Amino acid sequence: MASLKVLLWDKKNKEGLYPLAIRIIKDRKPSYIYIGHYIDKSQWDEENRKVKKSHPNSVRLNNLIAKKLSEANTKLLDMEVQKNDSSSRAIKKGITSKNNSSFFAQAAVHIENLKGSGKYNRVVSDEPRIKHFKEFLGGSDITFQEITVQLLKKFWAYLKGTRKVADRTVMNYLIMIRTVYNQAISANLADQKYYPFGKGKIVIKFPDSLKVGLSSDDVKIIEDLDLEQGSLPDHSRNVWLFSFYFAGMRVSDILRLRWSDFQNDRLFYSMGKNSKPGSLKVPEKALKILEKYKEGKTKNGLIFPELNVVEDFSNPFEVQRKISYAVKNLNKYLQDVAEAAEIDTKMTMHIARHTFGNISGERIPLQMLQKLYRHSSITTTIGYQANFVHKDADEALDAVIGF
């Protein structure tokens, strides 16, 4: 028959703290389940097997110890009822499976999966989020069962109050946790019944964001700017205008374009974000930009030079990394363009997409805009374009105060 006992393991970590553990003994052979929290030896009551009141989180830790011990006893009884004649190590595996799986171990798997899929931007976003979640937990690991609605609400308050992040950023943190949790459920490492997201629990909803595009007058000024030909501001302007001329084409797609993508004065390409293919005629203004780069020295048949540094295009992670660096550089020199054009709005590559939306307004049917934007759903197009259509609201306002 096996026995369970809570104790303070005698090997300290780098901070000089000792781990709380449950010891399993079967046939005089021990195994240990670590609870995931560390304390100073002076804060452990050896006689009563509990954390002393001198520890600031003694009540929470003692409740956790009682809960873990109860779960372990229940699991052990189930195994004994089923007459599983197991070793202490097998009993430990049976107790720690599923409900006691480590969140941060699965988070590491999540990051590796992103790297393998070439999701560079997701990696550089999610890695700090995982780090900040661990900091919130005091550096301790946590099981999926411990990630409760109450804990996530406290984390939400921590992000808003301590880290001073915006509501949209809070949602991105919660999405990261939800993603890792979902992956653990799929891998049978977490139990769906403890899932803290959904109706009546933690609901992830992004606040509406303000999308501001430039006016047609602003675009004309940018087109007519007298910039030094071949300079970095001039090049950044060319890429920005190229995006605008193709209905706000994403910069990640622009930098991948090759001369072979242009046939019979048409552009054929699949959007990187959702792989939707399509074809557009090449506007005269875009042809003039292409002429400027025909004599340029690029590799792999690329039109624009940013990805010349990529050695292996079969490595999507490396391609995304180089694109990220390139976009930062383009945005940097777009500030020089905005200054020269005396435009107050912050210019970025993505503003080209907003600018197309702003100028198109109500001039183009939504179905055609959906095709131009390559949105998978018309609902997405309606929501996006609502940022730039103000006619009805303006007329309603004038109807009341225009006397």
C-alpha cells in the first residue's frame, strides 16, 4: 500500500528557497510531486506540515497544499480500487496526469510550434506575455486547473494597474493563455471542465479601435514631394504608395513580390495572411514605381530589395523576421516623408491600407471592397469600412444643430 506525505524538499533553488512537494512511498521507494511553489525553510512548520503564518501567502499556499493532497489521495484510492499494482513512479504519473500539467511547459511547446510554423511576429509577441504571466505568479509554475476565472481577473487588474497596458493589449495576453490552454486540452493534458473562458467566465472581446487614414489631398502631396531619388525616404514613399495603389496591400506581401508575379499588366498573388489568391490590373501610377526598380540589384527575382538578405525562402520564420526588421526601417523613414509633407498623422506602412479605406468611403460597393481587401467574410469588410463612413452621422448631426 502506498502512502502520501507533504514536505519541504531539501534542495534549494538559486534564490535559496525550497520547493513544496508531496512524497509518495510504495514498497519503500519514494517519488515526489512538486506543487510548484517555493518558500524559505524558516516559513515551514515541519510538525504540522503547513506553511507558517509568517509567509505573506500562507493561507493560499496551505489551501493549495490541502487541495493537492486531497486530489492525490483520491487518485491513489481510484488506482487501488482498480487494483493497479504500481510502483511509486507509476502512481506519481497517474496522479500528475492531466489536471496537474504545467502551464509553462505547454507554453514552451506553443512557442516552438510557432517557430516551426514561421510565425515570427507571434513569437516575439507571445514570449514576453508568457514571461509577464510568470512574473505575476511570483516566478512559480502553475497547473491548468489553477488557472481560474478569479486568477485571470487578478491578472487582468495587474496588467492594467501595474504594467499600465491598454485594454486591447490585455486581450492579447488572455488570448495567449487561452491558446495554450486549448492546446493542452487537445493534447489531453488539461480538463475541459476547468476551462476558464467562455460565457459566464472570461470573455475575450477586443475594444473598438480608431482607424485613421489620410485624405486624397494628403496622398497627392506625398506623390508630388521632391525627395532625393534613391534615398531611403524616397524608397519608403514608393513602397507606401505601391501599397495604396493596390487597395492597401500588406507590406509583407509587397516585399515578397517578384517580377514573375506581373503578367500582361496584371498582378497575380496570394495574400500571405489568409492565402486568398487574386489578380488586379496594374495602375499606371504603380507601373511608374516599378520602372524605378527594373535596374535594381535584387536576388531571387524580387522587386524590392528588403529581402535580399534572406538566404533560404523555405524557412518562413527567417523570412518573417527579416520582414519585421524591414517594416520598422520603412516606418522610420516614413516619418521623414510625413514631416516633408507637413502631415500630422503618424505615417506607417499599415496607414496605406487605412487610407485606401478612408478615400473609398461609400464610393465602392462592399462586395467589391471585400474582393479588393481579400477579406474572408463580408462582415469583416463592413466592420472595417465603418471606420471611414461618416456621411449618415454627419447629416444627422447637422439636422439637429444646423439652424
